[in-house]
Amino acid sequence: MSLADRIEQLKAGGQAAIAAATSTAALDQVRIQFLGRRAELPNLLRGVAQLAPEQRGAVGKAANEARRQLEQAIEQKLEQLAAAELQQRLEQDKLDITLPADPLPALGRLHLITRTRREIEDVFVGLGFKVVEGPEVERVYYNFDALNVAPTHPSRLTTDTFYVEPATDLFDPQTQLLRVHTSPMQIRAMESQPPPIFLIVPGRVYRPDSDATHTPQFHQIEGLAIDEDITLADLKGTLETFARAIFGPEREIRLRPHFFPFTEPSVEVDVSCFNCCGGITADGERCPLCKGTAWIEILGAGMVDPNVLHHVKHNGYSPEQVQGFAFGIGIERIAMLKHGVPDLRLLYDNDVRFLEQFA
Ligand code: DAH
């Protein structure tokens, strides 16, 4: 074969290979194969000087032309393939910044205790009660003495109350403690405003207990209503409204005689069980919620004891002129009953799997 034919053949082979290349990487291999340092065509060009003089011109020209054409064809094809590859990458890497991140960010929500507190607050605000808060570090005077708690009452012992160090004299009215209930705010509120007074006091309270139904810190809502002609019937109507708002419009309540130092008479309040009918569930079993009694205890209440009012007589609370009722609600207890929470500690473990159930 003449050199001219061989050059023609190489050119045709190169063009076919260029046309067949489907990627820039494959095209690069074609370039090395036909135009690389060890490829035949460039070798031929380098050897032109050794050819017979009459051959040099034609062979040199043909080889040069073939190289130029192949280079040009590669360049064109490279542009084409690179554009296609870029397009493909763009399609695959499509990033829509208007879509939310995946997985969806956690939205967060109110803790069940906060939710329950707000729910209860809403009911009483709707009835005309004001929401106030009080100090968690309290004095013996407000926590016990002014609430008519006898000096011998066991709740004053260090086994039942957290005293703030150094508590040298547990009977000194000024001694500081962590309030064991929200009731002290009854006295503080009556000291700060004359009657009539209608308020609720949500907040944290503290007791040295820890088991499935007790945590050292928990939450209560105190209620206080004092005016000239408030009766036990007002207390019952108020608490019935509360029970129906929280546990459903079909609920009844009943008052059972009880004892609290700061109320007389005192009652414990039960709500009719919302899990069964007369203590028997739909499956004919003894109801586990009310233990078959058809009633569930929800709070303590009573008519404010005149001995309590006596401490704030100077501000218009003379027991001869005004009277009223008080109540204390455990927020955790309401939340657990309403949502079937079996262990109080679940409310404080901060396990998201538990918490996120309460939307
Ligand atoms: N302070 C009581 C407790 O912590 C709850 C309570 C009962 C509050 C009766 C009241 C009340 O105001 O009248 O157990």
C-alpha cells in the first residue's frame, strides 16, 4: 500500500472512531490512538524528512491535512459530547430549593403539661377568673401558717417539705421552703387586692416524693373565689363546668366530704368515669381507670376557712362580710387521666416518641 493510501486509511479510521465515540473519555482514547505521541500518523509526519525528495511534498501535505482534519473532528465532537454530558448531569443533580428539606424538619410542639395547663386556664378565664403566679421559694407563713395548717401537721416535716438551707427553725414564719402547693398564693393575692377576687394560680410545686405517681416537682392550679355571697353551690357549678370542658359534656361530678386545713367544709371532687358505664367497660370488664367505681377523683376543694380569711381581714376579707371557695388541681393528674398516661415519669423523661403523640 502506498503511503498516500495508508494516510487515507488512517484518516478514515480516525473519523469513524470519532463518530462512534459516545463519551468524552472514549473520545480522548480515540485522540491518543490516532494523534498521540506513539500513533502512526504523527510518526509518519516525523519521518517525512527521511523520505525520497520527490515523495516528501505530497506525503507531508497529505499527512498534515489528515492530522488537521482529525483534530478538527475531535474538537467538534468534544464540544458536542461535553454539552450532552453537562446536560445529563444537570438533569440528574436537579436541586429544587423551593422544596422542604428531606426529612422534614421537626416542628416541635407544646409539652403535654403546658397544653393541659393552658386548656384548664382557658376554662377558668372563660368563667371570669384571672391568672396570677407566685413565688416557688416561699415562707412557712404563706405555705402553712396563714393557711391554717396546724404546727403539728406532718406535711411540715422535712420528709414532706423541701426547706431552703439553712432552715434552723421550721416553725419560724420567715423560714424559706419550696412551696408544697399553689395555695400560698391565696394569701398573697388577698393581701394585694380587696374582694371580690376570682383567680387561678398555675405553677410548679415541690415535695420529696418519687414513684410512678409522684415526682419531686409537679404542677398545680389553685383556684380562689371570694365575694359577699358565694356558696358551695357556686363551687359545684364552677367545677362541673371545668369537668365537662376537660372530660366531655356528658360528665357529672360529685363532692365527697374530706379534710383540708384551709377549707371548711372541704371536699374531694370526683368526675363520672369517661372510660366506662357504671364501672363496666364496653367489653364487660371492670373498668381499669375508675377501678369499677364509676367515679374518678380529680381535685380537692372547699369553702375558704374563716381562719384563713382572718389573716387578710385588714384588706376587706372579714369572714363576717365575705366568703368563698378554693380548689387545687393537679395538672399532671388531669393530663394522665385524659390521655391515659400510665406513669407520671413519662412526662419528664423527654422521650420524643412519647411527647410527639400529643399534637
Ligand atoms: N393544696 C392542696 C394540696 O396540695 C390542694 C387543695 C385542696 C387546694 C383544697 C385548695 C383546696 O385550695 O381548697 O393537696
